Amino acid sequence: MKDRRLRRRVPTILEGRIQIEGRESDIECTVRDLSDSGARIFLHQPLELPDEFILSIPKRGLSSNARVMWSRDRRHGVMLLRDLPVAEQSTSDIFDPRIHTILKDARSQLAQIMGLSEDSIRLNFDVDPLSRDWSEE
């Protein structure tokens, strides 16, 4: 079977939340694969999903409208209706500007080693919000 995805999904095990219009509480799910444009989600309980809903991934601070592309029991493939950036808010207000310089240099070095253009290299990093006392800022 041919894979029709435009972008490669990365295996994950992330907590997800499904928000459905007209429903008071969110539905918990596990995001098992994720790309900029789609995800494979696993529901903890069998449930028929509407064609579209909002998928949130709290640990990543991401939220997007999603459309169900396929369903098998408690597993669902969804297309995200807008590309998810690495972070929804600008990191320039949060992190030391030297971090941007380090990432730019790393991107350049990786591109050179791999024989690719710098534009084709994307670097992601996560900071555990519990690892720092943000109240001191």
C-alpha cells in the first residue's frame, strides 16, 4: 500500500485532548505519530469521532483543527487543517538570544555535513517547563 502522506510522521507518545463542539469535556487520547500536517491518535475508549474537531497537544503547546481521514476501532488518522509550527509562540521572548545563534550554527553545520541546503534542515528542541522556576523572570 502506497503511503500518501506529504510529510513524514515521527513516532511519539504524547498526551492529546480532543475538543468537540457541543461537548462539555475533552476526550483524552494518545498521539502516536505526529507531523506538521497530520497525526495518528489512539483513543482510550471506543468512540465515534465527528469529521472535524480540535486536537490539542498540551506538552507541545499545540492546538489545531483536525479532520478524520481514517478510523479503525480506537485508532484514527487525522489531517491537521493548519501546519503546526515547532512552537506556537515566539521563543525570542522566552529564551536567551544566544540559543538562536547556536541553533543557526548547528543547522549550518548539519547542512554542510549532509550536503543539503540550510533551508531543508529543521531543528526542534523542547524545554521541560518544570525544570526551571519561571516566576523568577
